[in-house]
Amino acid sequence: MSSEELYLVQEAQSLRKSDPCAAKAWIITAKTLFPNSFIVSYEAYLLERDSKNFEEAAKCFSVLATKFANHHTELWQEINSLTSALRQSENESTEHEFYVKMYKHLAPDVQHNVFMHTINHTDNNLEQCKLLVLMFNKFPKTATVQAPRLLEMLAEGMKTDADLYQRMLVEEVLPLIQHKPPELSPVLACRIYTSSLEYYLRQIMDNETCDITEAWKNIFKVLMLCGQMMRWEPFLPFNKSWGQNVYWEKLVEILSASPAGSPQVLFYATTLFIYSLHGYIRNCKLRIEDADISHVLMEWTLDSAEVEPQPPKFSLTTPISQELSKAFLHAAQCWQLLNTEQFQRDFSQLMLALPLAPWISRFLFDLAIYFGHWDEANKLMSEMTTQSTLVQSLQILSLNLMQGSMTLQGFQCILKILSELPTTCGQLLENVTLKGHRHMIFLPLTRSALVQYCTRAIVNTLSRKLYEPNCSDRLLGDLLVLLQLNLVSDIQLKQQIFSLIKQRKSFNLRTLSTYIIAAEMIEELAYIWHTQQDDANFELTGSPNSGGATATVPTPRRIGTRGADKGARDEFRALIRQQIARSNENVTTLVANFISQEHLTLAQHIFGMETIVIK
């Protein structure tokens, strides 16, 4: 730098604020004498900058950026200020206003060079990513060339701050490249998809206000985008009105035309698996009586000796049964495909990378229940730590019943369940098939459904005792009490019990006055009482003064048919009227109380034990 050059610049600097016109005259002279001088060109730029002359400042800045881009710290500071202002242009402050307005007057090639110069001289990975995103917004065409570089940097950044870089990827970068996706290596494209999937799944799982439909729409968009990057056959876009079967059929079509272990099938099947799994987990709760009620997958047909060895069917017992069963079965189909030899290793790695542990543990347990794998289900249950005691008791009961007969542990679970019944009443389950095939149900955790399930477990066990030669009067009577909960489904069993009673020369029904209130049962008992032969004795134990499902009989009185006088007949009529008057009582509560209060007798029926300790 010559002394003359320095002198002219210093004169301009001294007048820049007090007399801008005179300062400009000095700079014009300096530019004429030293056209290739950085300090002269830089001083000319500062003069226009301080005067807020955006257009002229842009011309001076263009000269600096074109001729002296790699040589001067002062220029670098200005470029940094410019790009910093552009990053915050949505919230412009007075400090940044000049740079934003000046930028608009720069030629496109200069604008682009400013970005590239800044990006290439920035060591911070996050800053480079932000600048590339900004450049893509300003110059969309550059995304085609620079997108792989940015995606590589994002993938690298996720190793240190996954949340930050994933958010940038899905919210800022992918929307910029979706219309013209770059070609990527399979490894990077798969990494991009896995990271995006993880981001949206965390939103779905952790954010109660998340728009589920929008999240899945975005997941399928990313899947299609990554498929384009790897030149895969397109999958299907997200459509809320389509069932999982539409996607499954498309997956089978792609599978048939793909080589073994195809990454395309792996990612399409994994997406469909998670989509079906989420549909299953999400729909396991239903709004009943202003409460969110969970549903638990249980086996309804409890006598495994009478069913065929084939996959179970689902009984449509609740409004969401059909949706739940379809989602579960499609998740199961995908799971089986992805756990074949050609996909298992890669699929396992994907599962480890995604936040699905709570869903997977629940699904695997239900899958073991569905296929009747008792040992596996028992092992999985011991690894599940987030269950309520009510659900734990149900699961243990289910595992016990899967083995074919009631165990003491299962019976204890029934008593625990009845002691923890929820407040939501709900409805008794309908459309339940009992014989000939294994049936699964989605049991809502309501009072009615839980009592119904526990009662069914006991009835199935006790009904086998009817064929034993020494079947007691008390067992027949206790079965009648239990059958009141669902008389329509159990009509054949009820008829069988009454047939056995009629065949007996002597029969004593001890539970009538306390627990039998179903009108049709009372009518049948009255008919038997009135039509007994002279040599038979049909006795009812009770008191006309007893009342309520939990009432005790203060002075038990046997009212028999043998030698019945007018007083006995009057007492019988009074007892029958009393029970008919109670026919509107809550049968669910009555049966639950009966099981709880008479559990020792029921245990004796089931296990043949005189005394039993129930924990």
C-alpha cells in the first residue's frame, strides 16, 4: 500500500460523517488513481453504508466480493453481518435493516457467492447447515447440487444433538427438496428416513396435542421422498380413509417383484407395521361414560380342549373391535414378514433406533396371547413394568386359562380383579361365540365387562363338574346364581342344570333368597316346587324377610315340597314374591358380591379343597 493511497483514504475517513460529499470526492479521486486497491474500494463501501444508500452500497459490495473475496478480514466481517441479518430477516431490527435491503440490490451471482464464501469459511457444523438452508430458500436451484452435502452434515450433527438436527431436517430441509429430490446413497437415504420417522413418532407419543393425521401424512411423504432418492417403485400416499389392507396388498405386490432382502420392502413394511401398530395401540382406549377406558386383548373361549388348533377369531364385542382387530392383524402380518431371515437383522436395528419400546412390549405380549404361546407370553409379562395391578391380574388370569383349566393363582386373580373394579359401569359384552373355535376379545376395563369375564372363567370351570356323578346341590345352585349375568348366551347350560335338578329325588337350593333374582329362573324354580312327585323333596332355604344382594338370612328356614302344609305353601309364595320384587337389582353387582363372599365354597367346587387361603 503506497503512502498516496493511504493518504487519500484517511482524508475520506476523516470527512465521512461530517461532510459525506467531500469524503466521496476524495474516494472518487482515490478510485481513479488506484482502481485495484482493497482499502479504497472498502472505504467507498463504508461511505455508502453509513449514508444508508442501499443501491450504491450494493454496487461497492459486489466489487469487494468479486475482486477481494478471499483476502481481507474486514470483508469477511461484513459478509458475516450480512448473512446474520438475512437469517433474522423475518424479525428485522434497525441493526439488520441495512444489510437486508442492500442484499436485494446485489446481483444473483454475488448473492450466491456470498453464501458459498460464508459456508466454506464456517467451521461450525450447525452454522453451515443454517446457511445452506438459507441459501436453498434464496436459490432453490442450488438444492439439487448442495442437498447431499447438507443432508450429510445433518446426519453427522444428529450424533451429538439428535432433536435439534432432526427438527431442522423435517421442518426446514425436506420441504425444500421434495419437488426435486437429489440422488443419495442408500445408506444416507435410509438414515434420513429413519431420523424423520423417529422425529414424528416422538411427536405422536409425547405430544398430546399432535395432529395424528398430519404426522402420518408427513411420514408417508418422507417415505415417498426417500424412495425417489433411491429410485424405488413408489409406495402409496397416506389416505386416512384407506384401511391397512390397501397398503398390505401394495406391499405384497412390491415384494413379489423385489429381490430377497430388498431395502425397499424393508422400509415399506416397517412403515406399515408401525402405522398398524399405532392404530392398534391408539384405539385400545375408548371414551365410555366420560372416561378413557383401556381395552385388553383376552381369550374368551377358555376351554382349550374343545377348540381347533388354528388361529383365533375376534368377536366384535365393542364399537372399536373391528378396527382394533384389523390393525392388530396387519401389524402381526408385517411383524412376521420382517422377522424372516432376509429382513430380521436390519429390522432389529431399525427397531432399536426408534422410540417404540412401550408399544412393542405390549404388542409382543398380545401376539403371544393370540398365537397361544404361553411360555413366551409369561416371559414377556415378567418384563413389562408399567402395568396397573388390575391389568396384571387380568394378564395372569389369561395366562392361567390358556393352559386349559382354572388354577389357584387364576382364581386369586379373579378375587383381586373384583376388589379393584373401576367406577365406569359400561355394558355387558355381546356377540361372543363360546364353542368350536378360539375367540379373542378386546376386554374394556369396565365393571360389567370385568365381572362378565371373571364369571365366565368360573362358569366354564364349574360346568365341567356337571358330568361328575357326585355333583352337589350347592354347585348346581351356585351355577344358577352365576348364569343370571348372561342368561341368553347360557340358555343351554341353564336348561341342563334344571334338568339335573328335576331328576333328583331330593334337592336343596340354599342360595335362593340371597342371590337368585332373575324372573325366569324364579318361575322355573316355582314350577319345579309345585310339580314335584310325592316321594321327592325340593327344598328352598330362605326367609321372607331377607333382602338385598348382600343380605344374610337371619333365621334360615327350609321350605320343602314333601308334606308341604298350607303354612309352607304361604311361606314359599312370600319368598317367590320377595325375589321377583328384587328383579330390577343390578345383576352385575350381585354376581360380583356372590363371588367375593362365597369364594371359599367356589374354590372348594373347583379345587376340591375343604379349606383354602385366598391371598
